[in-house]
Amino acid sequence: MAGIGFELRKLLKRDSYFSLLQTYAYAGIISSGPWILSIIAVLIIGIISVPVVIPAVLVSQFQTCITYLIALSLIFTGLMQLSFTRYCADRIFEKEHFRLLPNLNGLLLIVTTLGGIIAFPLSLVLFPDNSIIFRLVFATTFVVLSCVWVAAILLSGLKAYKAILINFAAGYGIALILSIFLRFWKLEGLMLAFLTGQFVLLKGMLFVIFRNYPSRNFIEFDFIRPRRMHVSLILTGLFYNLGIWIDKFVFWFHPFTGSNVIGPLRASEIYDLPIFLAYLSILPGMAVFLVRMETDFVEYYDRYYDAVREGGSLSYIQEMKDEMVRMAREGIYDIIKIQAIATIVVFLAGRTLLEMAGISVVYLPLMYIDVVGAGLQVVFLGIINIYFYLDRRGRALTLTGVFAALNCGFSIFSILLGPYFYGYGFAGSLCISILCGMLLLDRDLVSLEYKTFMLQ
């Protein structure tokens, strides 16, 4: 399957302002489309259900359930995401494409089994006041969502972003349509509509994988053999996803900022809406991130390591290394510049946007700092991505661990300081993590040739 980088380079070769605009628009939709579709679909399902679902609190319960299911399934599968992506990349490098599908099936079996063992008993215990249908649908949705992230792992590792976007659009579109007809069944109907959409999404991605990577074997567990899975990547995936969500959990369960919604699930009325709206502002930064990483940086990255493997001259290796370093630095700086522009636009138009959406301007200061935090997250992702390319797994683990710990501690501290400081824990933890990442990256890139050869 052709990588996204080839398509982006093809658009850029037309050498016009329109092709440049096309490239960044395409990259933004491909990189951020699934996340934005998820947010918008869940919000729209809630909006169209308010006039019908009585009492209206059931709509809030639905949105809270979906938020928890997404968060918990991402943290759960975070243990496998990066390590399995690396396994797939290694198999492709060694021309063992036939191992991808059976090992994906093996991982899906493990995720389904463990997810079911965790989710079904817990849902039966944690929601005693809800119907048995709701509890079964809740647990099934957790399992299906976990499988969706696992399938997306392989498609993302293969850079099949377009297939991911199309299937996300189909899955959430079906969930949206079904919610119109099933909303009369109240909470159970909305949950069932969402579950059906996720099931369609999962089957669509599996269809793409089965069609492009056939194999004689149906299931294998080669990926759990010694030296096939990397503990550092397992922990990095866990810390990264935990770091992204830990501030939300702090605000949900702190008595000053959270309130009970359904069963043991809590929400923070003051914190949730601004942070999710802020994530809609990352589209420009993600577009720049994808274009710069998948075109300029990867081009010189490939040339550098091809020269190392094939015995290129020292002067050529150093030249390609210098170009790769330059592209890495320029890519990070471009992400910062573009996301800063997007942040300024939100600052200028924030009040108008909230008024148009019918949201109180009380949320404005918190949304401002959350927009800054969301932009910093894109920069942090760029630094981590470069470390993955360089196979510096220890650095990535250190940075994600620092981010998760700081986000937890700073978020708790911000609540103690008062409402004016809400959101500063998330932004502050990312700011410190980025500064640490840049300092380490500068030092590591200077000695890249030495480490490239001495670590072989």
C-alpha cells in the first residue's frame, strides 16, 4: 500500500500555491480527521437527541460513557500500540509481509479476551441501577473500541491514513444516522447506535487489511516472542495515552471540579467542554507535522540510513545527516509557528465562536489555555516522532513518563490554586516536556553518526 508521503510529494511537485494548499489541506484531514470526526459525531448525537430523550440528563450520561470508553480503551491498548507498530515495521523491513495478518488476529484475540474479562464483570458491578442491556452494550463497546485501536495501529504503521479516515467517516456516519432512529430507546438506544457504528468501522479496517495482506495462516503469536516486543515501547504507549487523559481524570474525580453523572463515572462541567473544543484547533499543526515529517525529514532520513547500510562515503553520510537534522529542526519550528498562528486566531475569535455555538463566555479563559496546551501537544508529538525514527526508545519513554507525571501533579496543583489556574497544569507539563525534549534532541543529533555505528 502506497505511503502517504508519496501522495504528498506528488502534490508538492506541481509547484504552485494551489498544490501547496491542497497538500496541507489533505494532510490536515488525513491526520486529524478521525479525531475531529469522533468529537463532532458524539456532540451532534447529543444535540439531536436532546429534544427526544427524556430526561435530558440521559444525553449527558451517553456522552460521558463514550468519553470514558474512548479514554480507557486507548490507555488499555496503549500497552500494545507502539510495540506492535514496531513489530509490523520490522516484519515489513525483513520482507515478511505474510506475518502481519495472522499476528494482527493473534493480538485481536488477546485484546478481545482480556478486554472482555475486564469489561463485562466490571460493567455488571459498577452500574447496578442501569438495565442489563446497557451494561452489556457498555462492555461490548469497550471491547470493540479496543479492537478498533488495534486495527488502526497496523493501518497507521503502514501509513494507510486514507483508509483510516474513510472508515472512521463511515463508522461515525452510521452511528449518527442510527442515533436518529434509536434515540427513542433513550440511553440504551444511543449506546447501541454508537456500538453499531464502531463495529462497522472495525470491519471496514479489517477488510482493507485482509485484502492487502493475505496469508496462509489465520492466527499467530510471533509478536510475543522474545525480542519481538520492546518493553520500552509498551511503557511509552501506556505513559503517552495516560498523559493525554490524566488531567481529565483529575478534574473528573476531584471533589472541587467533578460531579457524578452515571454510576461511578464523573465529569467536570467547567473543564470538559473547553478542552475538547480546543482539540479542534490542532488541525493546522497536525497538517504541518504530517507534511514535514513524511516528506522533507523522511527523504533525508532514508538517504542517511541507506548510505550507512550500503557503505556510502563518510562525507556523503555526514551531508545527509546534516540535512536530516536541519529538516527535523525546521519541521518542529514550523509546527510551532503554524500552531501559534492558529492559537492567535482562536484568541481573537474565541468569544464570537462561543457565542455562535451557544456556549457561555465563562469558558473563554480556560479555552484559551487549553488551545495553547493542544498546540503544545502537537509539538511534543513531533519530538517523540523523531525519536521513534531514530530508534531512541529510551528517550521517548523518558519524555512520555515525565509528561504523564507532570500533567498529573500540575493538574492537582492547579485545582488547589483556584479556577483561574485550571488548564495550566496540562499546558505547563507539555511545555516542560518539550523543553527537555528539545535539549536532549539537540545533543543526540550532534552525535548521531557515532551512535548509529557504535550501536550496531
